[in-house]
Amino acid sequence: MEVKIEESWKRVLAEEFEKPYFASLAEFVKSAYRSGIVYPPPGKIFNAFNRTPFDAVKVVILGQDPYHEPGQAQGLAFYVPPDVQPPPSLVNISKELGHMPDLLKWTDQGVLLLNATLTVAAHRAGSHQNKGWEVFTDAVVRSLAERREHLVFILWGAYAQRKGAFIDRTRHCVITSPHPSPLSAHRGFFGSRPFAKANEYLAKHGISQIDW
């Protein structure tokens, strides 16, 4: 696996790339792409980082797995291209927001759309979990939480909330609710106002708001 990642992230994560777990992960991912269909396309694995440099991050939205059907996964949590039918979680995000958002515009404004696992085998949700990606993305979240101030972390569902449990709430804003999945959205995602809350916090700290 060739790591094509934006320069500021390359510096911040340099130690991770040298660790034994990452070498094992890279070998696993290379083998997976050689032997079957894997999403996202190889050039998009680090798309979230390449679209939103480390110092530009204002908001982190944490997903779990990439989408695992053709044409969906582009290396950005919850995003699919405009010509692809929106998956149910994205539909529910649009319902909470009141319109179908352009997630690429979010990334240009400082929203890091980070999945915990950055690759997945076609049609097999969770197939690349516990191979090392979670260790890597834990380091990503930790580097942001420790090196930056006044970020907004949006953690939907128990998985994301566990992953962000260590974030210092006195330095950052942590917004939690049930996941937008149809299985849980009606248990408190709808009406939770994550986007308004994020902008209220950014404005309070003199940071330009996101045009959601």
C-alpha cells in the first residue's frame, strides 16, 4: 500500500507509519487489493486527509466502515458521489439538516470525514476491521485532540463515542447522539441539532462557521 497523504498529515503521523502494526496493515491491504475487490479505489484511501489538512480541521465527523457496494466509497465518511443513490444514514443526515448536503464542500471548509477503518472488501461490511486501521485512526483522533484547540468532534453511535472517549471536553466540543442509521436514528439522532451546535461552538471561539 502506497501512502499518498497530504504533507501536514504526513508530518503529524510520521511515527505511525514506522510502527510494526502499520507495516502489517499495509501488507494486508496490498494483498486484499490484489486478490479481490476492495473499496474505496486505492488512490482514495487517504482522501479525507488529502481534502482536509491537519491545520485546517475544525470539525471531525467519525464513521466506522467505508460503504461496501460499487461506486459508493470515496475515502470520506458518509459521502457518496452525486450520481450514487444516498445510503440510508446519509438520507437521515439530510433529514436532520433539512436538505441533501454537499459533503465535499464540508471537507473544503475544515470538516474531516474520518472512518475508523479505511478499507473494506466488496459486499462484506466490517471485513477489514481489527487489521490495524483502528490503531491508526485512534492516533489521528489523538493527534487532533492533543495538538489542536477548540475542535468539534461529532460522535454518532456507541462505536464513535467509545473511540472518542478520551477527548478532553474542556479543550474541545464533543457532540454525541445515536447514529443516523435507520436502526437508531429515531432514538435521538433526529432533533439532536449537531450542525447548529457545532456552529454555535465555533462562533463562540471566533472560528468561522461551516456552511452545512
